[in-house]
Amino acid sequence: MTGEIREPETITSNRNLGNTNDENSTINLNSYDQLNNISKDQLQDFLNKVMQAIRADSAKQAAVLQGESKKQTVKLTCAVESLRFEIKRENERLAKSGCKI
């Protein structure tokens, strides 16, 4: 069902079917109305599950970001070391040629 709103379905009890309660009691099967009947414990349980899912997803995203950060740190460290090596080599070359820095 995609975005379809239906009229509520109802079931009316009948004494002949073994129901010993009110003859005219009605059960509403509309899912929107059922949301109004959720207990405090059910709501708390649902919210706890949602928060656990959010925390798990956040932890996964943090781990991915941390991994990417480590990769970038390694790349930057390599680039800095490469530049240091090139500067050192250039300084040695200049020193051999008699130029002062």
C-alpha cells in the first residue's frame, strides 16, 4: 500500500460467537487509530530501539570518518616527509655548488 488512506475497518461482536462482553462492542482495525492506543512501555521500548539504531549508525559513521581521517593524516605525513627530503637534497646540492642559503 503506497500512501493510500482507507476507511477504518470494524468488527462488531456477536453474543452467538462466544463473546461474553457487550453485545455492541466494536474493535477498530484502522492502524492510525491503533497508534493512539500504544502504552507508555511500548512507546518507551520503541524509542529505545530507535535510539539504539541511531547510535549504531552514528558509531559506524564515526568509524568511517576516523578511518578516512587516518588515511588523510598518513597522506599528509608522507607529503611533508617527501618535501623535507627534497629540501634537504636541494640544500646539499646548493652547498656542494658553493651557494649560501
